[in-house]
Amino acid sequence: MTSIRLPSEHINCQNFVQGKWIPATGAEEFVISPLTGQTIGLFHHSTSNDVDLAVTRAQEAFPKWKSTPIKERTQIMFKFRELLYERIEEISHLISSENGKTLGESKAGILKGIEVLEFALSIQNLDLGGRMEVSRGVFCEYRRRPLGVVASITPFNFPAMVPMWTIPIAITLGNCYVWKPSEKTPLTSMAIANCLKDAGLPDGVLTVVQGGAETVNALIDNKDVKAVGFVGSTKVAKIVYSRASQNGKRALCLGGAKNHIVLLPDADPAIAGQGIADSFTGCAGQRCMAASVLLAVGNVEAQIQKIKERAEATTLCDKMGAIITAEQVSFLNEAIDKALAEGATLLLDGRNQNPGGDFADGHWIGPTILDNVKPGSFAATVELFGPVMSIVRCQNITEAMAVENDNEYGNACSVFTSNGAMAEMIANMANAGMVGINIGVPVPREPFSFGGVNDSKFGHGDITGLHSLDFWSDVKKITTKWQMQSDANWMS
Ligand code: NAD
């Protein structure tokens, strides 16, 4: 059924401060595997004292790390990459155990994180400074410099990949990085931190504090934290963005999503079937790039049949993972009931599915397709975050794009068609930061940067790629004149 190895004993997950694992002093919380419902570990929440101590230690490490040449910082990141490849199996089992995703998905998440790491390895060769003679004998130059201690708060759905969007870039640029992982998936942070320690990262450059909202607030309020990166739901992204901004900090907060796929009658049924089914069932729909609403334009029955066949064949446990909590399974079941009460019909019903055996007590729901969902209804507008796709029937492209552009989020939108001009038009019209053409999960590859618009992102710029350099660093401008004898000019 699945070859995921759950930890053989409870993992005691601690804070990583100054290169050592130390217990936090707040309330204890258990880590539950969504696959089996069993306790696999525990951690203690970090109090504001725990956070302040951790930030102080990070701040102490900053001057030395800042003055370490970027070539040397990058060498540690090369070693980090090597260790991630060496330990990829072990880390994947840990991710699947605490998050519930399949082993293949866990590995893919690490590999995607390594792709961002590889971009970070190239920062040393990118434009990190420049110098120009702006007037006779007068030179202007800019130098990129780190901010100091920066904080990052991450969600449960990609315990390794999302942190890896920022850890390599922020650290390579010379910052000391304090990471607050999701309290639902804290265990993976131990494996990542150990890789960095074993790669030779100096103590205090990476810090991990475990906890929830109280820990996040203590981090945002700490005067030594210069910037806050956040990835999670829109509700919390707004809270974190406004608190960090009020504290005068730089903040970039990525929120939730409600992604639309525009399906046109000329789309290749095989390509659309696979791309769309995999988009809404991958990671059991718990990803911010998942297809959520299918805007079915005209007669697309052949394509919908293929989507249904592929989704039906996506069996629980081996091909599709579990849902993070039992409460979230109840929420999804209630959302399906609500959609039916609002006039939708069921094309594929995933309710009450369970792989049984050792996994009978896990958190499960099968792929579900709702048809004839009304625009503006609950299922069409609220982020469900599960393997549930709503089909909204549209007469034409104008009607479809009105639904897409009416939605408050703006992470991803895709179109499936064999008409290039139509695809270009829809790509231009879509109200989203990332657009796919015949691709169900249009995550840009580096260095193209990841980031949405509207309620999917608060703050300026993107969190990865070239655009992220300006978030994780400052640019100092220096103007120099050495030739005192040179002709008088406007900068004399
Ligand atoms: P979440 O917002 O519940 O939690 C994210 C982080 O915020 C966690 O570390 C959590 O401990 C912390 N947190 C929770 N409540 C808080 C509060 N009141 N104050 C301060 N911090 C708080 O999100 P989640 O359930 O872990 O993840 C799923 C969500 O993340 C979905 O909405 C998904 O779309 C979104 N997501 C977005 C992206 C993106 O790139 N836009 C990527 C991954 C996930």
C-alpha cells in the first residue's frame, strides 16, 4: 500500500539555538501523523523569553557571518546541497510521516527546494554590486548587504520546500535566519537544521523556534528582527503583515489561493485529463497551486471524462496522501454537503473513503468533483484546501474570465487549449501572479520567482528568484572622489 516508515519512537522536537537543540519552555503539544492518527512526536511552544534568547544568539552570530565572504558562505551551501541528496530518503519519510503526503511528493518537495538552493549558489556570480564613473573622477557604486536577523514563518503543507524557498537565499546573502515551522509539522525542521550544521554553518546563523501564534508574535515584536517572511493562509498573512509593518519591519506575506483552470473545447483530452486531475489531487489538494475551480467553457465532456477517470484511479495512500487533521476532513465533508445544498451535483464522491488496515484511523477523503457549482457560492469562492474540485459551467470565455477575475485571490490560473492565440489572450487577462498554459500546477522554475497577487500576497516583490534578493538585502550606495585635482564639475 505504502512504504512510508513512521518514526519507531516519539521524536522530541526542540529549538535549535546557537547550534544546539534545547527544549522550549511553553506548553507541550503532540505531533500526529495524518496517515494513522498516531502520535509520532512532541514539542514545546516557545515563549517570548525563548524567542528573545534565540534572537539574541542569532544577533551575536551576525557580525561574523556578515563579514564572511560570499564565496565562503556559498561553499557551505554546496555542502548543504550534497547532504540533502545523501539524506533525501530519510527526510522524505519524515515529511510523509508528519504531513501525510506520498513519498514521491515528499521527495519532489525536497528537489524543488534544492532548485531554489541552486539559485542561491549562483548569487555569488550575479550582480551584487556595480561601479560607474558618473562624473569626471567621481564614482558611484552599490554594495548589497544583509539585513541582520530575519524571521520566516512557514505552513504545514510543504515542511521542507517552503522553508527552502528562503533559507538558502537569505543565509547566502549574509543574514542570520530564525525559522518558525508549522506546529503541525515541526519534525522536518530538525532534519534540515542538522544538514546545515553538518555542512559547517556557523552556530547561530540558522535558528529554529517551535510554536504557534504566540511564538510568531514574539518574533515579530522582537526589535532585532529586521524582516519577516511568511507563507500560510490569507487570514494569518494579513495579521502578520500588518503587525510586522506596524513594528516598522520589512514584510512579505504569501497567503491562500483559489486557483481557476479555464478548459476550452479544443483542449487535448489526454493532456487536460492528466494535468487537471493531478493538479487537484496532488498533495491531496493541500497546496496553494492546486486547481480548485474548473471553468468549463462550452462542450468539454470528453476532457471532463478523462479528468474523472484519472481522479478515480488516484487511490488513497499509495497515489494520494492524507489530510492534515481530522477537523479539516470534517470541514471538507461539510463543504461538499453545502455545495450540494446550493444546487451542485456530484460527479465523483470521495466522502467516507478510507484505505483501511494500518491507516484506518488516518485522516482521509478521496478525490471529489462537484459539477454545476454556481459562481459566487461557497465551493466556488472559499479556499477548501483538499482534493475537491468545483466545475463551474460557462457559455463562453468572457463568462469564464469574469469568474476568474472576480475572485479575491490571485495565485495561479491555467488554461487548457490547443489554440495559441486564445491561450495568450487568457494568460494576459487572468487575475493571477502565475499562469499556466496546458500545465495544471504552473510553479515557475528559478530564477523566475514565485509569487501571486491580490489576497495571495501582501508586500512587494516575490519570495524566490531574482526578485527575492531585494527583499533579503539592502543596497548601500557609495559615491567616491579621489582625484582632487580633476576639473570642477557638478559633483565637485
Ligand atoms: P496557517 O496560516 O494556519 O499557518 C501558517 C503559519 O502561521 C504557521 O507557522 C502557524 O503556526 C502560524 N500561525 C497560525 N495562526 C497564527 C496567528 N494567529 N498569528 C500568527 N501566526 C499564526 O496556514 P497552514 O494551514 O499551515 O497552511 C495552509 C495555508 O497556506 C493555505 O491557505 C495555503 O494556500 C497557504 N499556502 C500558501 C502558499 C503560497 O505560496 N501562497 C504556499 C503554501 C501554503
